Amino acid sequence: MNQSISYWQTFSNVLKRDLQVAIRNKGDIFNPLVFFVIVITLFPLGIGSESAILTRIAPGVIWVAALLSALLSLERLFKNDYNDGSLEQMLLSPQPLFIMVFAKVLAHWLLTGVPIIIIAPLLAVLLHMEESAYGALLATLVLGTPVLSLIGAIGVALTVGIKKGGVLLSLLVLPLYIPVLIFATGAIEAAALNMPYAGHLAIIAALLAGSMTLTPFAIGAALRVSTN
Amino acid sequence: MSQALLSADQLTCIREDRILFDQLSFDIYPGDLVQIEGPNGAGKTSLLRILAGLSRPYDGQVKYAGNTITRVREDYYENLLYIGHLAGVKGELSAEENLNFNLQLHGDSCENVEQALAQVNLTGFEDALASHLSAGQNRRIALARLWQSKAKIWILDEPFTAIDKAGIATLEHLFIKHIDNGGTVILTSHQDLQIGAQRLKRITLDYNFY
């Protein structure tokens, strides 16, 4: 009856609002990014500046830091909306929930994933990463960070009603990040040895395709359960 | 008699091992204004959340025009406006942006947003961030939706909280207009409404100790 507002319109409204809110709340964007940079700069300080060791650990360090900074930023995905009641209003909208949820996760990725992708090559220089591995690093981050946001959002949706859900959230979500971590670092290491890494990328791409299509429904269902 | 717009069918709600209400049934018809009464902790908010489909009852079901609401969710939500304890207003957005978003989310027109804000006495505050406004003004941003809404069923949890006397009178006037147009209003309030008793239906919940 009331299809005057299309799905696309709903999607762009939610996306626009989330970006607007984040831009007026700048700490939300910068804190995870600064965290990412600091964690990575700590490694050369702690381990020493010997380039052979740093080259060896660079892929793992960058990816683990990316996982942790994603985890750090996840809470704000639904927490604020839950606290001020706008989540309730979203659940009561006649528009399908998975569209709104997908827009929110996309906004989260644009605000936390994209800055990491942009700054990662710079930090790779700091860790003496092999030149041949830069392409693989960027490719794995582009394909992998959206998976982190999508899978993490299920965990946030499940814990949003709990007062101190932060620790529980990391226990829920970090094990699910393991496949992304394994294949991403595998791809970068293969690239550093000038070996083909398309297979690793294909698996991360498959993870992305799977989580893009399935997680919005899971997140929606989890939100309905946790606001019950 | 016409078909009930919204009906509660044998609703039971249990919170923390306490039965809030048991086998509660009632029908709400177009043109009804229902006030849900009861002491604190009697389950008024729980009942409203169940009616809105936000919480699930322990037993029983809520029906919209004869169908269980989980079956006809989209259709039901097109005709439902629920404003809970939390206003659903984002502090980082201005009054106008908040109202626009809330209207679009529910498929209502955003054409007369300024008039709607004028109705709730927020003229001049359109571009002020909601976090800079008072609690009552935040509440008014949420309530401004009522003037633009096409929904037939309004479920309002304590709509008068933090609203001044003149504001309450305006709202009551709007409720009367809404039920005259065949809508229904279901609300909780500890205040006595200045609406004639013949127009007001009451549902009283008791506080049970078991």
C-alpha cells in the first residue's frame, strides 16, 4: 500500500544519517584508527628494528591490529541507537530490517574499514614489508575488513541489551574472525615470496559474498531477540 | 459492530518470575481512546511493548484486524506509531533532521516538517542539535511525528512526561481529532486526562505479588 519509499531510499536514508552522526562525533572515527596506528608502531619498539624479523611478522601484525581495531569500534554500531530508542523505531518500521541493518554496517565499514585500508601501506613501510606484498595487503584488506564489520555486527546485535557486553562481544566475535586472519596473512606471505595468492583471495571473497548475503538477516533476527 | 482494529488474546506476561498479567484479553475498535492504568511495576510498559510487537508475550497473541501481528508485520507497522519511554531522537542531529528521518523511516511525508515542529512549539529550534535542547523539547521532537503520521494506531508510553501544561492540552486536542477520524490511541499516563469519561476506555492492571 505504502511503497512510496523504495528500499533504495530507505537504505540511503539510514546510511546518510549514520554518516552524519559519525561526522559530528569525530572521536568515533579517529579512535579506532589511532589505536590501529599505535598498536603497529609498538611492535618495532618492542621487538627491535631488525628488518628481517619485522618483515616476517608484518602481515600478521597488521591484520591482528585491524581485527582489534574493528572490535573496538563495533560497539557503537548499535549501542547508541539502543540507548536513545532509535533502534526501537527502526524495528517498528514497515521497511525490511535487513536493508536498514545493511546500511548501518556499510556506514560502519566506511568509517572504520576504509581509513585502515588507506593507512595500512604506510604502516607496512614501517615494518619493512616486502614490496611485492603491498598489492596483496591492500587486496586482503579491501575484501576482508567488510567481513569483519558484517560478522562483528551479529555479535553486537546479540549483546546490545547487556550493560557490559564488551568482553562477551570479543569472546563471541574473535573466534569467528580466525578464517579471515588465516587466509589474509597467507595471501600476503605468499605474495612476499612471489607466489600466486589468487586462491587465498578467492576464499576471502567467498567469505565476503557469504556474509554480505546472510549476515543482515542474522543481525536483524539478533536485534529482535535482544530488544525483547 | 465493526471489526476490532487491535485485539489482545489471552496475553500472559512474566517478568523475573512474577506474573504481570495473566490471560488478559481486550479488543480495541476504531475511535477508541484507551488509557492503561496501574501502579509502577504493574506491567504497563510491558503491555505496550507486547502490543507493538517489540516483546513477545509468554503466552497468547496480539491480533491486528484479525491476523497475528508477526504474520502481517509490514502491514501492521504501516498503521502503527509507537513512541516509548525513549524518544528515539539522536543528539547529534538537529530537530528537523531527526523528525525528517523518523518520518521517512515510517513512510510518512516530510513536506510540512516545519509546521509539525511549530505545532510542538519548536519554531526557531529547527536547526538546533537535539543534544542542546531540554528533555521536554526532545520529547516534543518525537511527538511532532504525530501531526504527520498516517498511522491509525498510536501507542504512546507516557507521552506527557516532561511536557508542559499547554503542550498537554494541544496533545489531548490532537488525540480527540485522531479518534474522530477513526484512529485509536492507546496510552499510559499517571495524569488524569481532560477528556470526557464517555470517550475514554480504561484498562487497569493490578500489581501482583506472586
